Amino acid sequence: VQLQASGGGLVQAGGSLRLSCAASGRTSRIYFMGWFRQAPGKEREFVGAFNWREGTTDYEDSVKGRFTISGDNAKNTVYLQMNSLKSEDTAVYYCSARIDNSFANWRSVRAYDYWGQGTLVTVSS
């Protein structure tokens, strides 16, 4: 499975961006996908996750109500719509995929088998 993240850029506080994560390869093996972010000097942190089979989602508290994850099966792409962006949302955003159907904490980086290259989001205040 290969993941290609895109859509990052510079935006003013209060603005919006939509990130995309296109999956290729054996995408039928994917059970769920996650979005994480990493700010300079900080650890990679969970943003949200999307169950590819059931369409369910989960979000980190600080992005609830502002960020929305959706998926397009026909395009093998997952989106992260980010609204009301804040300066603290500035980070490199990574998408990830899990192909193992055993139980896992999808908020943990260790749950994922594949990672995209990251896309930089910069929010200016």
C-alpha cells in the first residue's frame, strides 16, 4: 500500500484547507486510515481516524467540530477538511493506513502499517 498526502499550504487563522490522502496498491487490505500531525519539536499526535469498512470516524478533542474526515472509495482517497484553523494547527500532517484487522488503538501511531510522506500546513495568526 502506498499513500500520497497533498493539499497542505499557508492559510490565515480562521481559514480552511482540505488535505487528501490517495491510497494505491492493495487498497482492499485497508481497514482504517488515520491522520496525524507533528509540529516542530513535538511528537507525532493523533488528529483523526476513518474506518474504511464502516465509514465511522474519531477525532482528537482539539479538532472536534472543526475537522472532518471523509472517504471516497471510488478514488481510494481519504480527505481531512480543516475549518476554523488556528495557529496551533501548524504542523506536518501525515496520513496512515492499517491493514491488520485485529483490534488496535487507532489513536496510536503504532496501530498503522503504512505512512504517507506528510504535507505541511502553516496557519498564520
